[in-house]
Amino acid sequence: MKKTVVIWDNCEASLKFFVVNKDLRKLNNKYVNSTETSNKDADKICKMVYNDKDGSTIVNLLDTFPVDEVLAGAFVVVMGFLP
């Protein structure tokens, strides 16, 4: 299974990055709270990124882009959270 590097844009802070062991290309350019993102896709993103009990982040957010993952063949997508 290919990995995906996610460029995480929460629109209120600097971009962050994380890596998952899934192909997330279907979620490219999807933002939670966007009228262009379905509720189903928004739920997938939230369950992947946030703890549903306390809202804390459950992925390892990186400050630098993981170039090595991309060089090894990972896909790259952009997704985020609109306030």
C-alpha cells in the first residue's frame, strides 16, 4: 500500500504535514466546513486527524515537508479545516 503525505492547512496557522499508510488521493483539496466537501468526506478527515472525545490531534504533525517519503513514492494531497 502506498503512503500519502498530507499537507494540512487549518487556515489559521502555518502549514503542517503528516504521513499515512493509505492512498488518500480521493480527499485531495477537501476542507472540513467547506460547502464543496461532503459530510462523508469531512467525517473521514476528522476521524483521521482528531480525537473525537477531546478534539486533540491524533496524527503526528510535522513542521517540515517529508521529502524522503515523496522520493520513496508517496502521494501528496492537500486537505484542511476551515474555521
